[in-house]
Amino acid sequence: MVRRVTTGIKGLDPLMEGGFIKGASILVTGGAGTGKTIFGLQFLWDGLKKGEPGVYITLEEDVEDIREDARRFGWDFSEYEKKNLFRIVYYDPLQVNEMGINIVDDIDKIDAQRVVVDSVSIVGMMLPNEMQVRKKLISLINSVKRTGATSVLISEVLDSEEKGLSRFGVEEFVVDGVISMYYFGIGEGVSRSMMIRKMRRTNQGTNVYPIMITEKGMEVRNDE
């Protein structure tokens, strides 16, 4: 039987046979404002509520800013940090060569079952070509997989690249699943949606599904 890991995002798990395959690496990709960080935080919060320690690795945002982003949805990660069940860690992107070792070390410190890396786009910007990006991402993913943790890798897509799945065009080929997120702003109106583009060993939903950001987090709407 395939073991599944729930996302904690209302409406999403039924579209993926109950969630991600345990130990899988999932790419969550999209432009600015699509909700990628919320997705990652909600995934980790769901794990903590189920007794699964987690690590949030940031290569861009300040650690305290991430804590504040989470608190607006009622997710106070500090209580779990005090219990050594959760870590938010900033990595210097210039230290990309040591990143795999550091991730495994942070996972091992708390026996983390869930990991979010935000964002792998920054990793790619530190490397000279697509071949090096691919090699480094494969190395990072394999390092995490050996720990047994389920990982969400966030990737930024520029507006000019919105038809692509990822920043460098290689990320989607080295992961087990891809979720694309979209943002449309018209006047004062905002519309968000997502599509499950790839999910190995999973019978997934194939439509574009509306997303709502509420005071409790992200929800996926499926009116079928």
C-alpha cells in the first residue's frame, strides 16, 4: 500500500488520492502572489498537528517575516520551535555547494518528516548553466529522500515565463510531482488557481482549480 502524506489544504488531498506519496519531492511553482509560501507553511503546520516535525528553509525571506506571515493564519510555529519539533532556517545562497549536507543536518536534528525549501530558484541563480542546476537539484532531492522526509520545493516563475513550469526549465524533471499556481489581477479583483501538472503513482485531478485564501489558510475549490 502506498503511504500518503496529507497537505492540510482543504480540497486538495481528494484530488491526489489522499495526498503526496510519503518521501516524495513536490515542486510548487508560480509567479509572485500566487500563494506558494502559504502552501509551504500550511503543509508544515498540518504535519505538526499530526506529530510530524518539520523544517522550513528560506534562501530569501527573513526568518521573523516568515513567522509573522504564518501568524496571520493562526499558525504559531514558535511553540513548536521551543519543543524542538520545528525549525525555520536561513541559508546563504552563496553556500549552495554545502546545501545538501546542511539540509540533512537540519532534518536529523529534529527527525523532521516534512521539509520546505523556498526557493530552489535562488539555487539555480547561483549556478552557471542548466546542467549544473539539474545536477544540484538531483543531489539536493536525493539527500532529502534518503532521510525519508516529504519535501515541498518552491520555485518562482517570472511573469514573462508564466507559460513554463519553472524558472530554469529543469526543476520539473527531477521531482515526483508538480503543482502550478496562478494569479490573475483585474482591477480590484484577484483570482488564484492551481493545476496538478504531475504526480507520480497518483491518479490526480486534471482541471484548473480555483484557490481561496481565507483567514484559516488556503482552500482549493472543486465543484465537480
